[in-house]
Amino acid sequence: MDVFTNQPTTAPTPEPTNVNEDNLLPQRCEELWFEDGSVVIQAENTLFRVHSGVLAAQSEVFRDMFSLPPPADAETYDGCAFVRVSDSAEDMKHLLMVMIKCDFDNIVLNGSHGWEVLRLSSKYMVSHIRNHIISLLRVMLPMHMDDYHLVAKMDSVHFWFSPLRLRNTTLISAANIARETNALKILPIILLQCCKWLTLQEILDGEKICNKLLKLSPENQRAVLLGREKLSIDVMTRVYSVLELTPRISHACLDKDGCEAFRLVVMNRLYELGYTHKWINPFCDFDEAFFCSDEELCKVCKVYYQQLFENAQRKIWDKLPPYFDLPSWNNIHHQS
């Protein structure tokens, strides 16, 4: 039976004669082959024999599939119901390992397969696995700016879902999976990471990882390109414009000449950067934002500018999702 059409196909035998494009017979997955299993699932060239009741208890898709009486000519495998799926064998194995053997830690936390399990748990409506993965992702891809700043400083953290790891391996895949699975609680931050780490050419043409070309989906590509431009404009007009506010330095400034010199140097460097149309990180911390000047602010003016700077950042953060044509944080937060 095909998982998407419920239409019967040619029934296999215990020794299948059909071969794949590599001219190999389907092989059993020994880790997920139970002699008392009631259904055989084939993904690519791999066979899994598992218990339909275990799958039906966790997945709405499998529950509906197994609740239907099989057609008279439905295919079987060694006396079991037979289902072909279009997913990769590796991804299906990881999902089944989590569902059947509860091997969440090895597959998701200590492995690198969390995104694939998120995609399949969404596809097959395994809500408890999907929700658990998203809750873990939100730790490192948070909805609140203060939490984001904390995560940004945790370069030494090696979680499988860390922003640093996303940059180096699967950022594009993560963005596409988050969009595909409608994981809106993490999608805005992933798109922000795309703006931060991907070059314009990578946004347009994709990037090669392990000899495989990964490209943003058309929806994500549009969101990143437009969001990047809108954020770049607002970071100059809203965040760094605090240097032009009146009073330009604190009334209680301890070094008016020095602080004014600092302000002018930073403004000139920012204008030069703005003319190059390069990405400016709207949510870097204050020290990173103003490190370009050799001058130093007095303690009073640093507190003064820091408060203005963070208030301006917060206004941008509060409307971050709409920069990418997504619902507001408030609407996302109330999603089930």
C-alpha cells in the first residue's frame, strides 16, 4: 500500500524480486525487525518490520491508515501488511527508533538528526515528538531578545541545534524544514541566522555541503532577501540613530570632548558601512556594536547610550517576524 494514495501495488514476496536503482535487493533493518511485527514498511531499499499498534498509538497518520480495512488485493510481506513510503531510509529509521525504542537522546540530542525527526514527526503527526523537539530548539532559538543575547555568547555550547552548528552545516536545511513543518516558534530566528551567516550568493544560489547543493525554498529565499534589506535599513535609522539624538551625550558626561569624539568616529564608520550595503547585525550587544572606535566613552555616557541602544533594539525585535512576512510574536506564541 502506498502511504499517500492507499492504492494497492504489486505485492512483494518474502524474497523480493524488485530491485532499486543500485540493483540491490531490499534489506532488513535488523534494529527494527521484530518477528512478531504486524506491518512491514519499505523506505528506499530498507525494510522495517514493526508493530502497527505502537505506531497507531503515537501517529494520527498511521492510526488512520491502519484503521481502514485493507483492499482485497492489498499487498503483503511475509503475511504482514506492507507500506511503502517516500522518505529516505535513514530518516525513517531515526523516526522509528524514537517512536519504538524511545531512543530520543542518541538520535536527537547526541546525534545530528533532530531536524529530520522534526520533519517526519510533523508529516506523520507524531505530536509529542514534534512538540518536544521544538521546545528544545527554542532554548537555542528563543523568542525573547534577552535570551537571544545569552545564547549568542554561548560559543562553547555544542548542542546539535546551536546557531554555531547551524551556520557550519545545516542552516539552509533547518530553514526549509522549519518552514515545511510550520514551526513558526523557531522560524524567525533561523531566518535571522540566514541573514547573518549566508552570503548573497548563497541566499540566491545555495551552498554545497558534502557534495550536495542545498538551496533555500522560494518562500525562504524571498523572506531572507526582503527581511535582510528591511532590517538593514531599520538598524541604521532606529538603532544606530541613537548617536544623533538630543542630547547627543549625557548631561552628566565626565569627558565631553572624548565622548563627542567617540560619537563622531562611530557615526562616520557606520555611514561608510551603510554605503557598502553590507549586513549589519541588529542584535549584537553594545560593546560589539561600538568596538570600531579607538576612543572610549565615559562610564556615564556608556550607560546612557546602552539604554538607548537596547531600547531601540527591542523595538525591532518586537516586530521581527513581520520583517520576514510571518505573524507577530504574540500570534506565534498563542499557537498550539
